[in-house]
Amino acid sequence: GYHKVVTENRKLYNMVQDLKGNIRVYCRIRPAFNAETKNVIDYIGDDGSLVILDPSKPRKEGRKVFQFNRMFGPIATQDEVFKDTQPLIRSVMDGYNVCIFAYGQTGSGKTHTMSGPSEGSIKDVGINYLALEDLFEISSRRKDIINYDIHVQMVEIYNEQIRSCASENGLSLPDATMHSVKSTADVLHLMKLGGVNRVVSSTAINNRSSRSHSVVTVHIHGKDISGNILRSCLHLVDLAGSERVDKSEVTGDRLKEAQYINKSLSCLGDVITALAQKNSHIPYRNSKLTHLLQDSLGGHAKTLMFAHVSPEGDSFGETVGTLKFAQRVSTVELGAARANKESNEVLQLKQQIDSLKKALANKE
Ligand code: ADP
Ligand code: MG
């Protein structure tokens, strides 16, 4: 009885999510640090809408409207952000591959969302830690039915080369960097190690951490009591800064870095757009990043992109660039009243979920 209702409920929930499309875009605005510059945020709607104002134009002419699946303003907490990410993350324990990206210019809050203010510390932890904590909890709750093994891998992609972060010498091949984790303490240790390695490289090369993509991969292996095997993975990606580098000002290594970043971010955009448009050819092989994530992008995999922006006027150009990129990969139509646009099929499934929920409540 109980399990059947729960399973049915989950199946229907997943169907609703599938019908809505497997690509979601959330936007997060960090707090303003510089009180001197104008704040460009005009309106943040509960429905995921965002209005910004060009600080160099009169109010009427400078309005730009965007629409995402979800908006998080400057006062949104780590827990609020996690709460809306949790169902997606949990689906990895049911065998779905999931990819979560943090996109935005350097200083817009990508690392804050994914790792928190300081790697390896419990204070204000981000999605990476909260996700693993949640997966451990699910694993322990289901331990009589499924036996889960959880491994974590941390790699960095710099100038189209993949390099391991959380290995003792920082040089081993990605294959050799699977770390078995059994508790949140293991995870913190690993993240500290990853953080240290990134700091080491950032002193060696001019602030390298913002010039590389950091990929934390959680591999899930489950075996249930009848011997069925489940395999899935969760990718948590802190992307390189998306800011455009003025080609007239940089040369040599910096120019090469910028070109690699531009190329891989636009490849990522192309892949997600192709998926959103349900194209038959998806150009995964055009960059190391999309190639690495291939199994977790498209098909039945679920993708979430966080578009990070600063509210400060002097970042307006980059903010518009980020929002346009995010809008391009989003399946949400600009300015659409989404609640009214759901198909009959979705509404019917929702009604079924409601009645199943009621049935469940009566059983408890
Ligand atoms: P990025 O990784 O995009 O370069 P960071 O995450 O390092 O940016 O954020 C830049 C600075 O802003 C950091 O000092 C970070 O702690 C702070 N910050 C970013 N987002 C928030 C937020 N939502 N709340 C409080 N501080 C934030
Ligand atoms: Mg960062």
C-alpha cells in the first residue's frame, strides 16, 4: 500500500518534470557591495521574472525583462536556494543523471552558490555539501531496500586540459581520482583538499580558479534487495568566469585562456540550446567540458543552470550578457504567463498527484 502510493507519486512527479522539459534555469543576484554605484535591479518576481534597468539610460528606455524558472534575490539564503534544487538532486538516487552549472562573470557568486564562502568550512555551505549531506541521508533511510555506494571525483578543466584537484599530488589522471565517501566529514576533507590545490594553482597562475571550470562528480552505485543495479551521477560545475576579455588589452597566456573559456562556454550554450530545441545533432564533442558531461546532458538527464549576476551598475554589460546567455538556454518563454500555459496533460497529472497525496495522508 504505502510503497505503491509513494512510487506512483514519484513516477507522476517525474512525468510532470519531464513534460516541463529537463532544462531549468535559475537566476541568482548577489548582494551589492559597492554602495557608490547604481543598483540595476528593478523588479524580481515570484514567478521567475526579472526587470533590470540600464544605468546609462532614462528609466523608460533602459528596461530589460527576463524570465527564468526561478529568481533568487540578494537576500536569498543558501538553504532557500538548496530547497529548490533538492528534488532534482534527489532524483540522482532514483537513477537519473543530473548536471548543475554555475554560470556568470567572476565575482558574481558562482563559488558562493556551489561551495559557500570558504571551501572545507561548514559555515554557509553551498549546494555541493548540502547535496552530499542529503544523498547520505537518503542512502541511510533506504538502507534496508537499497545499498548505495557514493564516490566523489574533483577535476578542473583549464585551457582544454583536464586535471585532478583532490588528489594528493594534483597530477593523477581523472580515472584514479575516485574517492569513496561515507560521511559529510569525508566530503569536507575532500573539499578542503580540492580548495588547497586550487589556491596553489591560483598563486602560480594569475587567479586561475576563475579561469578554469571546476567539476565535482558524485557517482552513485546502488544495488537493491533483488540484485537490481542502479548507476547514476551528479555533476556540480563551477564554470570559469564568463566575462569578455578585451582583446586589445590582453596578450599571450591571458589571451589564450580567454579564448579557451569563450570557446568552451559557447560550446556549452550550443549543446544546451540544441537539447532545448530537441535537435537531432548535439555538438558534445566541440569542447572538453561538454564531452566530459555528455552522459549527463540530454537524454533522460536533468540539467539546471544558475545564472549569476551582480546588481551593480558597473557590471551592467556583463549582467546583460549573462542573462541573455541564460535566456537562450532556457525553455521558458519570455514574458509568458506560465501558470496558465500548462497543458491539459500536466494539469491532469497534477490532479492525480493531489489525489494520491490525499490517499497517502489518509493512510498515515
Ligand atoms: P565567483 O565564484 O562567481 O567569482 P564568488 O562566489 O567568489 O564569485 O563571490 C564573490 C564575493 O561575493 C565573495 O566574497 C562571496 O563570498 C560574495 N558573495 C557572492 N554571493 C553572495 C551571496 N549570495 N551572499 C553573500 N555573499 C556573497
Ligand atoms: Mg569562483
